[in-house]
Amino acid sequence: MPRPGVEELRRRQLVDATISTIGENGLGGTSLAEVARRAGLSVGLVSHYFDGKNGLLEATLRTILARLGAEARRRFERADTPRQRIRAIVDANLSYEQLDPELGAVWLAFWAEALHSDRLRRIQKVNQRRLYSNLLYAVRELVAPGEAERVAETVACLIDGVWLRSTLSGQPGTNRQSRAMVHEAVDAILDATIREGSKP
Amino acid sequence: MPRPGVEELRRRQLVDATISTIGENGLGGTSLAEVARRAGLSVGLVSHYFDGKNGLLEATLRTILARLGAEARRRFERADTPRQRIRAIVDANLSYEQLDPELGAVWLAFWAEALHSDRLRRIQKVNQRRLYSNLLYAVRELVAPGEAERVAETVACLIDGVWLRSTLSGQPGTNRQSRAMVHEAVDAILDATIREGSKP
Amino acid sequence: MPRPGVEELRRRQLVDATISTIGENGLGGTSLAEVARRAGLSVGLVSHYFDGKNGLLEATLRTILARLGAEARRRFERADTPRQRIRAIVDANLSYEQLDPELGAVWLAFWAEALHSDRLRRIQKVNQRRLYSNLLYAVRELVAPGEAERVAETVACLIDGVWLRSTLSGQPGTNRQSRAMVHEAVDAILDATIREGSKP
Amino acid sequence: MPRPGVEELRRRQLVDATISTIGENGLGGTSLAEVARRAGLSVGLVSHYFDGKNGLLEATLRTILARLGAEARRRFERADTPRQRIRAIVDANLSYEQLDPELGAVWLAFWAEALHSDRLRRIQKVNQRRLYSNLLYAVRELVAPGEAERVAETVACLIDGVWLRSTLSGQPGTNRQSRAMVHEAVDAILDATIREGSKP
DNA sequence: TATGAATGAGGATTCATTCAT
DNA sequence: AATGAATGAATCCTCATTCAT
């Protein structure tokens, strides 16, 4: 008679240990032995719960995607105006948690790996598409149709670029500054697009 | 009686094979045996010329950095106006070669790895700093001091973001579109900054 | 309040699942997890009822030996003449069930394993000795003393050889032909022995 | 500049160690570590020369098949009459070497395994077919066409049966007796067939 | 300068066994 | 009586590195 919830607990322990290990040592430096050690569990449990390393990595990717998605949804729903909605997306993607160096290293590792793994790539695509379509939804409320796609893509690039450079620099804590920079650039782009689009 | 230049040839053969292997299989899927096979040489030569795998990887990173640097310098020197200089930097970083999926995979692999390797990180820093300082130099000719840093950083982020999303999407060939998008956004940001800065 | 007979039921379930697994995947491909899965029971039960894998294997071997023994006894008792008794033994050992490819694979697996396991070897010996002594009993009714041993051994070899080649060929359904072949050979051997033995 | 012949030497060392290990411990008790230890080489060499355990096992099976084949051919060519040719085949398959308990255990292990491995089964088939067709060739010189197939198959079964029971008994050294038994039975079967076939 | 044979450590995976419930 | 979670030893395989030639 297994205690209910123990499976969920073990899975989370292992996924968290995986995030921590990848964040610190990279994917290449992540062995099941090390993950198990950090989780305080035995190596055998990984196969038991995730059917091998690939399963563990996929579950880990799914987890960080879900966390980011939940954060984005929370902020998005609190926003009242189109500009606030765009800001909400920016802020969710550049939140304190997302700019944490350890988590950044995990994302980067998965992005690099996804280029060579169908399974991971498929999971990743969800993220990129969701970011883009949420942005597009908000941008469409502000600019002329036909312009929205490009603007949304530009903002998405800006977000990813800021995130990437921040992660590579290894210096956390400049989140507020980062977000302000993006907000300003977004305003400039939106204003330029609206002004141009409204020309008679 | 060694032919002169044979060392240089061997090094380039091995580095090119490394780029090709990482591009196709990722860093985790890159073994010295595979690199040697692609180069048509023996595994022993890697240690002979690069003193091990790390040396080979460092040399490979240095090589792709140098190639990007040379391209950027070439375009930069051909530009006549500040805006052209900014465009030159954008175009060099988003050139056909840089948006090639294989090369993109290599960059991504090195970025992910650099977070956990002092040697690679030090080499990488050169790139980020050079991109930023070149941009800063050009931007300073256009906007008020005190604004330039933020604008240069924004443009750098935009470039990296476009590059990242393009690499992750795996779809090459949209280079021209990508560059146009960045140029437009840069113009919007510059205009907004200049207008604001010129307010009395 | 355990139902009476549940132990016997469980044991048979597990043994039958073991036969099925070995027959399909061989001894090397047989894990307790797979056996339990096929039996629709939990892995823990194996240790509970058989005290580990070895115990399960021994019980399985004992079971198939017992089944063959019962079949042989049934046929033997129905036979009226010495020649019929010999035929009965042949037919029991080359019955439809014994030439079933799956069961053949199980026998073969156990024979190979028995060479390296005292416990299994001891169990196996029972079979060989029983086959031989039954044959000897029947043969003695026909040939001169001193000849019987060799004849009985020859027939035993013939039976095992036919069984082995049939099992290795993987083609079932030629049982009748196989038995006819043996009967004919046995007759030839018996006739030759009797004729020779009866020479003045 | 590799010494010529070193590859052949290493392969033989590993195959011989494999035969020795399987003979002593069975297939299930044969690990690459143990094989390497007996060969006085490192585990890595197995993959280097045989591309993994399966390759090693296949090479081992091929080796013992080739040895038996060579022995059979040697004896076969020395025989002058049809009966001698049949005896030659019997004697080769029941030679001192073939009835060696260790080698017997190896054969048995491979036969059991071949039922679950396409690769091994394909290699095995060569042996069974060769034994049968050689026998058929010799038998055809003696008995009426239409009878030869059954007689050849019977003799093949007799050989395999004697070999099997000898191997299972674990008692070597009764080779001469075994061979005599088969010769006698074969003569009885041939005589009976010829006599019957020559009936007007 | 170049080869590739040889090594052995490290990693993923499988599995029999144990045990708390 | 029965479960299946948990363990950790054992095994196969990969691979960077070394070295004799």
C-alpha cells in the first residue's frame, strides 16, 4: 500500500536535482549518479520513475517550461491594457527566476541539446510558439494588421536576446534594468509602427 | 623533411571536422574518433596538435570567433555613416554564414559549455565585448552621451535574440528578412532616443 | 482469511509465466519483473513463494519434468507388449507437447544452465535416469542380457537427438514423422541385436 | 606501424578466453570483464576488435563451427568407401575434442541462445545443414533413392543425441564407446534399409 | 610526423532482492 | 497475503588519453 503522493514527491526531487546539476555542471557534466546523490536517492530510482536518462531530461524540460508558462499566465491575466499585457509577457520571461544564472544555464543546455534531439525539440517548440502567440495577441490590439506579426517577432527576439546576454554574462540581479530596457525599446517600436501606420 | 605549412593544414582539417561534427551531433555527440574520421586523420593527431580534446575545442571556438570578427571588420570598414556602421555590425552578425543552422548549433553548444568552463568563457567574452564596443562606438556618433550605452546594449540584444530564435527554429534562408527587421527596430529605437534627447 | 489453495494457484501462475517467458526470451532474457507481469502478480510474490529466482527456476524445472513423467507413465501403462512399451516411451518423449518449440526452448535453456548449477543438475539427472531405466526394463524383455544396456542407451540417444534437432529447427508439427523415424530405427536395431544374439 | 598479425592474435586470445569462460560458467555467467581477465587483456579491446559482446559471441560461434568443419573435412577426405565416409562424419562429430565437457557446454549454450537470436541462429544453420548434406551424400551411395533422406536424418539424430547425452552426463572419455555404439546402430539401420529396399 | 593499438575510468541501464505498509 | 518502492551491485559500452613503432 504505497503512500499516496510519494511518486509525485520522488519525481520532483529528481527533477529538482537535475535542474541543480545541469545548472552547475552543464548537461555534459550531469550523470545520473550525481543527480541521485543530490536528490538523496539511489540511481535505480531514475529508471524506475523516468525510464532512463532521456525520460528524466524530458520531464525536467517539461517542468521548467510549465513553471515559466504558469508565471506568464499569472501576470498576463492581471494586466488590463494591451501595453500592460506586453509588459507582463516581457516581465515573466525576464523575471528574477528566469534570469537566475543556474536556471539560465539549464535553458541554454536544453536549447543546445534540442537541436539534436527530436523529443526535446518537440517539447521546446511549445514554448517558442506560446511566447509568440501571446505577444501577437496583445500587439494586434495596438497596431494595424499586417504589422503585428513583425512587431511581435521583434519583441520576442528582444526578450530572448536580453535573456541570452544576461545568462551568458553570468551576472544576475540586473533584472529590473533589463526589463526597463526592453519596455523602452518596445515602446519605441510600437510608437514608430503606430505613427507610420496612421499616416494617411 | 616536413613540408612547411603541413601543421597549419592539419590544424585546420581538425578544426573544420570539429565544427562539422558539433554542428551535426552536438558537443555531447562529438568524440575525437568521429572528428578524426571526418578529417581523414588518426585520433592520435588531436593530442599531437591540440594537446587533447579541450585544446581542440578551444581552438575551434577561437576559429569561429576569428571568422566572425574578420567578417565584421570587413563590413565595418566599408561603411561611411554611423547608421551604416551599425547596419554593418548587424549584417555581419546575421550574415548568411552566421545564420547557417550548422554553425548556429556550434555557437549554441559553445555558449552552453562556456558557462562551465573558465577557458571557454574567457574566449567567449572577447566576442561579446567586441560586439558591444563596436556598437557603442557607432551609436555614440548619433545619440547623446549617457544614452549610448543603453542603446548599444539594446541593439546587441536584438542581434543576439534574432540569431538565437533563428538558430532554434532551424530554418535558414530568412536572413534578409531578419536583417530588415533589426534595421527597422534599430531605426525606431535611435529615432526615439534622438528625439527625446533633443528635447530642449 | 486466506482462501485454501491460493498458494497452489499462485505457484502455478508463476511457474507457467516462467515457462512462457523462458520459451519466448530464453533464460538470459527472463527477469522476475517480466515473469510477474505475465502472471499478473507482483515481483515480491516470487520471493514470497519461491525464495528468489533460483527457487522459481528449480520449481519450474521440476514442473516440466513432472509433466513429462506423468505423460510417460500414462502411455507406458497402456502398453501391452515390450515393443509397445518402447514405443510408448518414444511417443511420450516426442509427443506434440514435448516438440512444441516453446517448451523445447525451455528444456534447452535448463540443460545449458544445469551444467553450471548443482541444484538444477541434480533435478535433471532424475529425468535422464528415468528415461533410461524405463527403456532398459522394456528392452530386457526382448534382447539377451548384456546387450540390453547398449540398446537402451542407443534408443535414448535417438530420442534425445530427434528431440534436439526438432527443437533447433524450430519447426513443430512433424511429430508423427519424427516418431515413425524413431520407431523404424528402433526396430532395425532391435532386429539386428536379436538376430545376432540368437546366433548359435 | 602495427605489427602484422597482432590483430589475429588478439582475436584468437579473446575467442579462446570466451570459449573457456562459457565452458566453465555458461553464457549467463560470462561477462566481458571475465573474458578480458582470462585473455590477459583489457575490456576495451573487446569493443575494439569485435564491436561489443554480440560480435564476440558470433565470432566465437563461428570459430568452433569452423574447427568442427575442418575436422570433419579432414576425416571425410581420408575415407575410401561410403561406410567409411559415414563413419568419418560420426567420428568427427564425436571426437575427443567434441565430447570435451567444456566445449560441449559451449555448444549447448549457443544452441539455447540461438533460439532467441537471429544472428546466432543463422550461423548455426550452416552447421546443421552441412552435417546433414554430408551424410546424405554418403548414404545415397548405399541405399535406394527415396530412402536416403530418412536414413541420413536418422544418423544425424543419433549423432546429436549421443553428443547431447554425453555432454549432459559430464563424463568425457567414453568417446570410443560412444562412437562404437553409433557405428553399430548405423550398420543396423543401413542393413535393414538395404535389405528391405532390395526386396523384389 | 603519424598511426592506431591498448588502457581503464566513467556512465547508463538492468535486475534480484529487501522491506515497510 | 500481497504490493511495489527502493537499493546497489553488476554489466556493457564509450571514449579521452597514452605510447610503441
